[in-house]
Amino acid sequence: MNVIAPGLSNSVGSPLAERYRAVRGRTDALAAPLSPEDQVVQSMPDASPAKWHRAHTTWFFETFLLRPHLPGYRPVREDYAFLFNSYYEAAGPRHARPHRGMVTRPSSGEVAEYRSAVDAAMAELLQAPSDEVASLTELGLRHEEQHQELLLTDVLHAFSCNPLRPAYDPRWQEPPAAGASVMLDGPDGVRPIGYDGPEFAFDNETPRHRTFLEPYRIASALVTNAEWLAFMADGGYGDPLLWMSEGWAARQAEGWDAPLYWEQRDGQWMGFGLGGLRPLDPRQAVRHISWYEADAFARWAGKRLPTEQEWEASSTLPGLRQRDGVAWQWTGSAYRPYPGFTPWAGAVGEYNGKFMISQMVLRGGSLATPPGHTRCSYRNFFPPGARWQFSGLRLAEDAA
């Protein structure tokens, strides 16, 4: 397999090994509050059990690093290759995604043993890594960080299906509110978009290219719960003129009348999060909304969603707040390749490019995103009906 991404070179093997231990340890720490029963639940086809996330990220290192690059390596169990592959067709057959919750064995303890065995072998491999091994390892760590966020979002969805509404962590703190939002003039004209630097970036962030932006304005902060409550009170969920046709059909079929994880108790709106069920804070940014809902709200507000190019060009504006760490921000852009895009070589080339259809782009980063994981050029993507991620919105408008 060719070197597939910029990353850490052979000369920094020791820092790379330390980073490997830190990222892997954070996954274990995130799973620590979960019981074995918690870790096997799959609450919907789009989510995965926590145990599966822990095993799949380990499978990645075993499949793409240890098997081809560590002489004499023997897989922990050959059948793990089938159980814990996700969507890498070139890596072989796999267990069907909607049925991951049926895999009660191996146990959570056996998955922990699997992680330990692979970590020990990786420590050996990283003693003197080649440039290719270093690059693949960095990709594996970024991949694991993505699954750290997915572990939290999937656990939250599973716990929301429990009538007791258990808290993942009762001490979980919400990010601070941003205060009033104003519209900022965004950079217009010809602008460079995409990543072009010496550090790691995913292939879908490249190549860097130029785009032309008409004059526009972008909100300094995210839309709040209070603003969303006003949208609801004004009949926003019941007005088909605000909605795209597919969104209106989804709203009717799913019975949407509020963001996911909102519920009323004794006349008060409550929000369910990683800290449990709490009274809704009107100052906080709204989260767990689909692209369809975000687009309908923007129409109701007389605005629109920013394009992903506008979002990136504005990401360093003075006065722009909540760029990341609060909620992923839906944009008005479909997830498509940049001009001149080339996927990575080998099986890992399936990582991003094959999903460039029927998805919408989100920018920023959420409260569940690992620190330091994202960049201004980072492109997240989900289907327009997805609600279980920590997704919100920032408004934009044309500057006439």
C-alpha cells in the first residue's frame, strides 16, 4: 500500500507512539462509564454498539498496519476481520451493519483483550516506523477519534430509548452560551478553499482550489434554543411552505415537532443529553436537528444556510464565535468532490470518496468532537434526515 496521507514521519516515532497511547486511552476512558449491557445495544441501524466501535477501531490497526507491516504478526482471531469491518469492500466481507447489536460475543472483556493485544503489537511496530507506517498510523488515530465521537452520539441515542433516561455522565457540562448573534460581512471574491499544508488532513479536504464568493453575511453565533422555540411557536413545523419536499415527507412520516431529545414534562421543555434529562436552557445552541429542519428554520428566519465555502472563508473572522466545540453546523452544500479530487490509494481510498452522493456537508465540530481533531477545512457529512448527531446551524444571507 502506498503512503496515503501526510502525517508523522519516521523521525518522530516516539511522539507518534505516545500519541497512539493517548488516543487509544481516551477511547477506553469514554467507554469506562458503560456497563457490558450498555456496550452491546444498537438502537437503530445508523448507530453502532459501543463495543463494536472499540473493536472496529482496533480492527483498523490490525488490518492496515499489523498484517501487512509487522513481520510474523498473527491476528488475534481471524473471524474478527468479518465481524468488525465496516464498509471496506476491498478488505473483505463483513457482518451486516443493522445487525451489529446481535453480536453479543465476543464479550466486552474479550474486546478489551483484543485492544490490548493489538496495542502491544503496535508498540513494537512503532519503535522504528517507516514513513508509510507513520502516515497510516496517523490516519488510524484520526479514524479512532471520529469513532470516539460516534461512540458518544450512539450511546446517547441508545439511552434516549430507555424510559429511565439514564445519564452517560451526570457531571457532563454543557459548553458556555455565546450571547446575542449579529450578522458579519463575510470575505467575498476569489478565495482559496481546502487544505494545503504539512500536517494531516483527510483526502476530501483536498486539493486546495479557488472559488468565487458573492457578497454575503454570516451569523456570529449559532441559532439558540430560544430562537428555535419561537420557530415552533410560530408553526414552523406545520408550514409546508418552509420545507423541502423530502423534508416535509420526513417530518410527516417521523412525526417531528421538535428537535430530537426534546420532550415536555409538566409543561416544561426538557432536553436529554450526555448529562441526562435537564431543563432546556434557552441560551444554548440548538442541537440534534436534521438538515431539513435547519433549512426550514433558515427560511422562516428570512435567511439561508451558508455554503461550505462561505463557512470556511469566514471561519477566522474577528467576532465569529462557536466555530467548534458546540455543534456541527449544517451548510447548504451537497457533499461532492473538490475539483481535481483523488482518493487515497488502496482500501483506505474507500474512506470518504464513495460517500460523495446524497449527503450534506457540516462544518465546525461539536461538544463530542475530540479536542484538536478538526480544522477550518474539515468536511463532515451526513444524510439530510440525520438528527442523532450534535448538529445545529449558523445563518447566512446574501448581501444585496
